[in-house]
Amino acid sequence: MTRFNRSNNLTGWIVFAIALITYTLTVERTASFWDCGEFIACAFKLQVPHPPGAPFFLLIGRIFSLLAFGDLTNVAYWINMVSVLSSAFTILFLFWTITLLARKLIAKSDADLTSGDIILLMGSGIVGALAYTWSDSFWFSAVEAEVYGMSSFFTAIVIWAVFKWERVEDPAAENRWLIFIAYLVGLSIGVHLLNLVTIPALALVYYFKKYPKVSVFGGILAFAGGLVVLAIINSGIIPGLPSVAGKFEIFFVNSLGLPYKSGVIFFIIIFIGAIIWGIRYSHQKGNVLLNTSLLSLAFVLIGYASYLMVLVRAEYNPPINENNPNDVLSFVSYLKREQYGSRPLLYGPSFVSRPVSQKRGAPMYRKQDGKYAIYDYRPEYEYEPGSSMLLPRMYSTQSGHPQLYQQMTGLAEGQKPTMGNNLSFMFSYQIGHMYWRYFLWNFVGRESDEEGAGNMLPWDAGKTYPAPIANNKAHDNYFMLPFILGLLGVVIVYFRQKRDLLVLGLLFILTGVALVVYLNSPPTEPRERDYIYVGSFYIFCIWIGFGVISIADALSKFVKSATTRAGAATAICLVVPVIMGVKGWDNHNRDNRFHSVDFAKNLLNSCAPNAILFTGGDNDTFPLWYVQEVEGFRTDVRVCNLSLLGTDWYIDQMKRKTYLSEALPISLDKNNYAFGKNDIVPFYEIPSVKEGINLKEYLGLVKQENKAIQVPLTSGDMTSILPSSVLFLPVNAEAVKKMNIIKSDLIPFVSDSISWTIGKGDLYKSDLIMLDIIATNDWKRPIYFSSTLGGSSYLNLKEYMQLEGYAYRLLPVKVPGASDGYVNTDVMYNNLMTKMFWRELDNPNTYYDNTYLGSPVATARIAFLRLTGQLIADGRKDEAKKAIEKSLATMPDKSIPYDQFSANFIGPLFDLGETKKALEIAETMATRADEVLTWAKDNGTTKRRDTNVYLYIMQIIVQECREAKQEAVAKKYEAIFQKHLAAFNMYGGQ
């Protein structure tokens, strides 16, 4: 082993250790928000997560979960450690990749490297690897149970292996490396498909090695060959092979009358047999290229075989079984992510295009009487002539999206976007806002962690920012040093190794801008998406490493000793990742952060035993899945996600018992809610039932597919309608009174039926199933709606709902005027004061990002506010004082800054005689609002969303102080409010 190899191995492992220690110290101890709760629950019990799944990640997560040794509260930590270890290994292979490529820049053999050369190479690797270690986006994914850390590992090891293969001279050995790379690619499919986009660029490495006389045409062919390999894997293997197996299955079962799975088994035998025969044939004929290609294909398939877990576990039907891909036909749909729809790429409609006809697409099958029966066809829409365009970027017709497109481009309502509008949106929003902004976050600086936050440039260091931004832990300015060092790396590789610059440049584009174009982002996303583009940030960190060599070259004019020069360049450049690490530590350290799980427990504890709980998005549901599936907490409550309730497979799951929860009371049959059936139930008023329709009778008509409530679709099929905007539901009043579920003072309001106006809008399938559950349940099980749901999800039933914590309980009693439900103070006080979890929310050293400071904190503060207000109205001031003190102590300003909901505590504090505390909060919030609004005006950012929030805060403060007869302070705050309101209106704010 040469001196370089010893140094390279040792230094690489030291950098690995630094990364491992960093991520271990900052890893989240429990399940984070977003997909983490789902992945942890699915890894722990090997269940089936959302498409297209990540079976290899789940299998590794399951192994790591065993390290909890039965302590269920530690399972999440150990599955998080999968990302920690994967990310640390990513840094190791990044280091080795940098030193591997940097040797080509120095252009010496390993034996000829001097001490100065070795120091320079190690310095390059250290600086580049540590820059990625402490980069904002990669660090974020490294400390939670998401797939991106492991996906980055496979990207890193594949890139390293390709460049390692480039140095191998023995033909037999280099072919083994190619087969190894193919196996890694196959395994990566079971984690995430990001790794695949590197293939076209890496094909150039193969070309440059195998064809010494390179040409532009040859390079284009090599790149095109890489695209072909990408297409073969992404379309031919991943969904293609199961699709072909599905055709065999249908033929064998439907045409030959053989049992289920016979066609799949036959296809597998034939396909594997063909590969084995081909490998044997190529070996006998001495065809090395064919032999290596077939072996590589075989190893890709061996890695891809981790997806067998999805089929096996789906057939077992675990509690989390998204899409239920238990046969090859549904498995193909799962792999293609068909439930999410598609986005146009090269040609398609824009957001103003309207479909003029609907055709039957591919048939959909289900098992029936020993055959595969067609039950529907996938719809294919045709749009009015001339409404489609090339490279459609503005395509989404989801609620609110057309209005956003119009705001961003200045289009009038109904106006068709031009190609200029299209490209402007792509460059300004999709590339500028949704990629370049993220790139600058990592290598230039970040203003804050608020959604949509901008960048920090070097000259921003002297600016005065308002406290909410200046004190934000993600307020990081790197003074553009990583960016500059990376550009210096690009320059030196341009002059010394243009081929490597071409390969790395293509990798940078394919994992960055090309991915932006492919994903075709809508005008708004539920959260920041920077983690998608870490592959391009990875490549830039290779250039940052090369920047050390560039600095050493610059020092050669002043420092003659190569060893001293290398050491000085390393020391100077090491400042760059150190700055990134120091500044990024506080906003990546997730230690002592538990509220994602506590929020889920609080939501479940808001429910009575054996409840049905309707929830909405990922952050409402995935933490609940985690605490029930992993920690076994409140498994008597059936969590019913409305985002999934419009799918037939999920409804089927709701109709079976799970843990302590009995099956949900759903009367409709599979035929009534199968895919394509009653997806939308249009409102079509029938005069005879205009005044109202019995909900149970209506559901009976839907179940019978009665023609009286059906209309034809353009496809010729019939669909049920909503014939009245008013629904009523009979109530067995005497039985309800005996259930002891209604406050004593509300019992006189219980009648023989409830009636409400659901409105004249169309119903979705999830709405129909909700109505079915409500009607069929007959008040036997408590039904709750999470308070985090959007307004339409309550079906206009709020006046029949009772707030008991974080959830509203539906009851057969109406409190007129209770447009936001009414508060059961006894139940809610007990829940909030004795059953809730608030770990570390009062710890100012714990980092809470925008996700935590949004809905979870808002939900808690609103709950305390509603409880306090009702207690005061009921004359129970002692309890009201305890409740408000609990809220302020649990979520103090020092750790959870006051928000717009906190302003509403000022009035109750005045009412309770806590004038000093009320004025303290008013002063703190008014000062902060004044500071933010002044800064927004001075910097021309008065259209930012937070200016509206702070204006609202000032308005509430003035209003509460005036009502409390605090005229002096009210006048003071009124002046501040009017000053900013005038400025805001001058800038066109609303």
C-alpha cells in the first residue's frame, strides 16, 4: 500500500467519523413531521407506505429497529440512525471521489506523489466532504427517517465506483466493477429513483476510457446510450417487467382458465431462464460485452428484488397498506404512482385548457369469480383544439393554482398563457425560486427558516434585520465563501481536466435543473423541496474540494515550499466548511425535540374511547400512525385520513377491525366506491326534495344505484347526484339521552332529527363515505374531526360539533350561532390540563422550525384560547386563569415566539385582572410588529405574507387595550398601527 493510499484511507475514515458524530449528536430522537412517521411505522412492522414505496430502506430500518431491544419509544431513534449512518458513508465516498479526481488534476502517479501533493489531496477531500457534511439541505435529511440520506449514499457510492472503475486496467476486474455498479443501481431502486439520473453522465466516463480518440459525435452517442440505459431501467424494468407479467397473468387466468398467479409464475420462469441461457451462451461464445451486459442486468434485477417485500406484505394486508398492491396488476399501478396523477412534460394542456371529451383508456381489472374482470377504464381526456402547448409549465387546475399562475404572470382570468409566460414561470419560479434559491441557501446564505425565505448575501451582513429574522436560528450568512470556492474549483478543472468537467457538469445539471424541468412543480408546494436537489449540491461540493488546489496554485507565487503551500491552502479553505458547520448547528440540532409525537398524542387524547377521528394531510396523520403502530398509543381510536378516503382500497381497510378499533360503520358496497365510481357526486337539485332529503334514504338510493338520483356522464356511464342542498338525519332522542354523551344543559335541545344545509357544491367520494359513517353509526361511536382540517371538510356541521381539545366531536344537538363549534369546558379542561404532552416546548435551546411553529403550536394556542374564553363566559375565572397560565408557561415567548393567536390572549388576561401580564405581552408583540413592519417598508417587502400577520396583531392589540379601557396604551399602539397601515396601503398591500 502506497503512502497516499494509507493517508487516503485514514483521512477518509476520520472525515466519516466527523460526519457520524455530527449527525448522531443532532439526530431527532423521535419521529419527525412529514413522511417520517409513516416510514418508521412501516419499517417497524414492514408495512406498505405511499407509492412507489422504499422496500430496501424499510428492510434496513427494520433491522435497526431491533436495536431498541423492546423499548418502543426508542424505535424511531434507531430508524433515524439509518439516515445518520447512510449520510456519514455518503461523506466517506464523497471524500474518496474528490481525492480520486483530484489526483488527475495533479497528474502524477501514486508513487510519484510528494508529501505536499498528499497534503493537498487530503485537504481537497476534507474541505469538499465537510462542506457537504454541513450543507443545509443534506444535513436536514441526514437526521431523520427519510429516504434521502440513503439515496444520497447510493448516488455517492455509484459515482465513486464509476471513477474507480476508470482507473482499473485489468479487463476482468473492470467488468466485475461494472457488475457491482449495476447491483448498487438495482438496490437504489428500492430506496429512491434519484440515483438513476446520474447514468447518462456516467456513460461518458465509459466512453472516454474505452475510446481514446473522442469526438463530439461520439460523446453525444455515449450520452444518448446512457439515456437509453436510464429508460430501460426506469420504464423497461421497474414498471415494464411487472406490466408484461400482468399481461401473462390475465391471459393465463382469463383465457386458459388457470388459477391466479399462474401467469406470473410462468413469466418469471421464462424470463429468468432466458437470462441464464443468455449468460451461459455469451460465456461459451466468449462474447465479453454481451456477458457483462446480461450479468449487469441480472444484478440490477437482484437489487430490484427488494420490491418483492411489497407484494408479500400487501397480501398479508397490514394496517398500513397503501394502494393494497397485493397482485401484479395493482403492483404496476403502485410503481407508476397512478393515484397521484401525471404532470405534462413536453406537450400538454395549460391551466386554462378545458376537456371537451373523455375516452376510455387502459382497462382496470379486479379479481372476481376466479377471473380478472374489467370494472372500469382509466379516463383519457381530450382538450379543445389549440389549448395544448409545448413544454407546458403552467398546467395545474387544483384549487387556488390558476389564481397563483395569474398573479405570477399578470394574466387575466381565462387568458391563455403564451410561450413567453410559460418560460418566464419556468425560469423565475421553477428554476429561480424552487432551485436556485435552494442552491444559494446551501452555499451563500439563508435569511430564515420561514416558508419562502430568501437568501443572505455577503453585503447583507451589515443590514439591520428585525428580531424575528435576526434571532431566527436559520439566519445564516456564509459570505458566499462556499460558492466562490466552488467556482474556483470549476475554473481549475476546466483548465486541467475538461473531460471531468463535462461529466461533473452534466451530473450537476441532471440532478439539478433537469430534475426541475422533469418534476414540473406547481405554483405552490406543501413545504420546501430543497432535499430533492441534494445530488447537484453534492457535485458542487466536489468543486469546492478542487477549490483548495486552486488556492494552492494562487499561493505558489508567494510560498515556494509545496508542503507549506498545501498546508496553508488547506487551512485557509477549511474555514469555509467550519463556518457552515458553526452557523448551521443550531438550526439542524433536533435534540430534545418531541412535539411532533406529542402533538399526535394530544390529538388522540382529545378523543373519547373507541372514537373515529377524521384527519387531513400528512402532518395530521403520519404522526398518529407512528404513535399507534410503534408505541401502541390509543389504538382504540380509528384514524381516518380524508385525503385517502376517496380511494377504494383505503375504504376497504376502514371496513375491517384494526387493533382495538372495530370496523367503521360503512353501509355502501364495493361497487359504490370502486375506482371511478362516485369519485365526484355532482349537485343537481331535484325540485321534489329541494327542502331536504333523509340522509339514510339518500344513501340507500346511492347503494341501490337508483335511477331517481342518477344522471349520465359524457362517457355514457351513470353517476349518482346530490339532489338537495339540505340533509336531515333521524335521531333516536331517547337512546341518545341514555348514552350520557351530551352536556346536561344541552339535553333539552336534543330533537328527533338533525338538519343542516350542506350546500350546493359537488361532493367528493370522501364526503360521501363520511356521510355514510355518520348516518350508519347512529351515535354509537364518538365521531371527531381534527381541528386542523380545512373548512370544507366539516361538511357544514360545525353547529353540531363540540370542541374537546384538538378535535371537534359531532353530536346530535345544535347550538345556534356556534359557527366554529361550541366548547365543552368540563371535557376540554380535563383534556388540556391533565392528558396532554408538552415535552421541551418551554426549552429555548430546542430548535423548532416553521413546521412546528405552524399548525401544531397554533392548534394548541387556539385550543387554550377557546377554553379560556368559554370559562370566562361561564364565570369560572379561577379555572380560566389556570388554563391561560398553563398555555403561557407551556409555550413561552422565549422558546415559542408569540404569534397572531397569542395576541388574542391579551383580552382574556385583562378580563382575569392580569393587567400587568396583558400589557407585557402587548408591548412585546407591538414592539416586534413595529420592527418587522418598519423593516418591510424600508426594504420594499410590504407584500410579504408576514406583513399581513403583523398588521393583524397590531389591530388586535389596539382593540383589546381599548376594550379594557387602557386608553393611553391603546392610543400609542393605534398610532403605530395607522402608520404602518398607511405605508402598507401605499405599496398596494391588502
